[in-house]
Amino acid sequence: MKTFFSRFPKIVVALIAQGIALIVLAGLVLLASYIVTPPYPLWVLVILQGVLAAFISCRIGLPCWWRIIQIALPIGLYLGLTYKVNPWLALGIFVVLWLVFFNAIKERVPLYLTNNTTREALKKLVKRRRNVRFLDLGAGLGGNVVYMSQLPNVQRSDGVETAPIPYLVARLFTLLRGGHIYAMDLWKTKVEYYDVVYAFLSPEPMEKLWQKLSNEMVSGSVFVSNSFAVPDVEPSEVWELNDSRKTKLYIYHI
Ligand SMILES: C[S@@+](CC[C@H](N)C(=O)[O-])C[C@H]1O[C@@H](n2cnc3c(N)ncnc32)[C@H](O)[C@@H]1O
């Protein structure tokens, strides 16, 4: 949803949402003081601040998954100050989170993982193909790459990943169980080598990704996007899976 605030960096919009939430909270506290005599427990106010900020965030143009950050921010600050958490520990946690969710800020693509039902659907999709070369764009922890590498008709199963911790986990996983992971930006990946290219990203990069894939993938190959359709491009097929989130696979035959 585009709003007036969408022109600002996401972090600025997040802080604006916290600011608006603080003003609303101050108003609520003022009103409440006519009914219940203050002071109110600080932890209640902190939780309210987070909930209000989360509610406002979605409405002023932040992607809705930022709600989690907006709730966690005041609660984290409160806990940190109350229990006098060592600032180095807080910095350490921040760095680890940054190394895991590296692409959430840069590419607007956080880390979440493909489920087993979807992997079985991928297996079904490639069933009639032989010597399949599979690529996972943004391979996360490498689960899809390992899974596909173990199918008898898959000749090669590769993934690219730039978030440092997921890359290291995926590298280890594929070393032990099969497939290959490369520390490579998906925008620089040579996709023409692959018959089946899979992505589970976010709505944000889909238009640009399609420009790359439709130019570079060869005729007869297939692009599968988990959950996020390419805007204004009719998919060749849409598979709705029988899992709890009713996953949709958008399939584009090149
Ligand atoms: C939603 S996760 C999907 C992980 C895995 N493909 C799966 O389905 O289980 C998206 C992944 O893409 C990675 N990613 C985002 N932008 C990328 C880029 N430009 N180059 C490589 N990886 C990227 C993220 O770090 C994240 O691990």
C-alpha cells in the first residue's frame, strides 16, 4: 500500500509510527486518568506502545511484517534497561540478527523457509523431466537444494545466498547431504544454465526478477515462485497446495 510516508526509508517510517503511537498512548493515559488513578505499570504502557506502533505501521505504508519489529522494539528497550543488560550482549544479538536477516533491509527479503508440502510439489513438477538442473535463488538454509539434489532425475542442484549465517549453514548442510551453495548475489547469477529456477522471496523484487529471468532463461525451462506472483504477467499455471498456509506456486514456462 502506497502512502505519503512510503517515500521515506523504512526505518524512518518505523520511527514515525513509534512517535505517533507515543502521542496516541499519551492521549489514552490522559483519558484513563479520569477513570483509574495513575500511575500505571510501566510494562503495560510499554506493551501498549508496541501494539499501537505495530497497528499504525501497517496503515502508514510499512510492510506488515514490520509489526514484529515494532512490538519488539519498545519491549526490548524496556527489558534491556530494567535488567541492565550488558550493551555488548545487546550489540552481539543485533549483529547475529543482522547476519541472519541481512537481506531483509537491503533486498526487502527476510528469511523464511519452504515447507515439505512445497518441496513435494517441486518433486512432482520435475517428475517428467530428466537430468534436471535446479537453482534456488536465495537458498536460505539450503533445504531445497539438498532435497532436490537427492531426486534421481536431478543432475545438479544449486543455490545462491548472500546472508552470511544462512550461507554458512547451507554450505555445511549441502556439504553433508548434497547440492551446492554459492555466496552469490541472485542478480549476478547465470540462470540460463538451469531448467528449473525456484524463488521464495517477497513481492518487492518480483518485477525486476522477471526482467532478468525472461531475458536470460532458455526456452523450455521453468520459473517457480512460491507465494509471490510476477506483477502483470499471467502465470502458465498456479498450484494451490494443501498445506496450512494454502501456499500458491506461480509457475512460468519460459
Ligand atoms: C524467504 S527466504 C527463502 C529461503 C529458501 N529459498 C527457502 O525457500 O526455504 C529468501 C532468501 O533469499 C535470500 N536473498 C535475498 N536477496 C538475495 C540476493 N540478492 N542474493 C542472494 N540471496 C538473497 C535471503 O537472504 C533469504 O535467505
